[in-house]
Amino acid sequence: MTISIDERGTDSRSDPVPNSLTDAASFAGVRVYITGLRRAITLTAADFIPRKTPQRNYDYIIENIPQQGTAVVHVQLSQDGEIAAQGEVRLVLHGSTYEWVLSLTRALDPLDWSVIRGDTTCKLPVPLGCVAVHRYPIREDIANYPEEALWLLIQHDSPRYGCPLNMVC
């Protein structure tokens, strides 16, 4: 399972805004808590290691995901000790036929996800293997601009045996 922070957010469809793991008004207050794995995991901004990949700069990789069961992913964004946005997702684990990829961004509209405010359906050209897109509004008094949200993209990626779930190859 890979959890990543998307380095690019937007305040409109055309204006990229960098997401930062050190800026209090960005992702410095991120917290990801996952249960249902071999052990519960809590991640903060300090856990995301900068990577030199074309699409992701900040990744955290979790090894040895259980073959079955349900993982619960709780994401939270806080600023100055106050919760700005939060949400929870359940992932039904289906063995080892693919890898899970969870991507977080703070944006009005996520770049390259082909979704616009409130539309949380997977449709092309979102990244292949899209399972779900979740939008968690950021409190108005903490948001950097109107309608800013914390977004979570869930994908099945890197199939180990043929095609990802629900894909034609």
C-alpha cells in the first residue's frame, strides 16, 4: 500500500498551488490513521519521504498488507490544533492481486483527477485503477480560498496477476 501527498493542488482549474508538508496552511497538519492491518499505523507529515518520481514527491509505503479483512483509513487535516477537515474510508482487502495507492491533495479541484467540486465518481482520464474519490470540505475559517477541500483518491495499481480489478487489458 502506498500513501502519497500530491504536491500540486489548485485554487482553480488552471492555477496550481503547491502543497507543502511544512506549511501550517497546507499539509503540515496531516494525519493518516489506518486500522485493520497487521498493526494500526499513524502517519504525520514527518513520515512522508520525498521521492524523485514524475507523479509523486511524498510517499509512504506499507508492506505486508493482510490478504483479507477490512482496513479503515481515517484522514485528518488540522491547523493550529484545530481540525480543518477529516473523513474515513473502509477498504475491503482482496488478497494480493494488486497494490493499493491512496493519494491526498488539498485543492479546489484535484489536478489530473478529472473531478470537479463534489463530483466523486471515477471516470477517465483519472488515473487507471481508480476505485473511489472522496472530498472532505475544509472549514471555511481555515481554508486558504473558498471551496478548498481535502481529497482522497483510492486506486488499485501495479497488478501482480494480470489486469487491475474492473479493468480490461
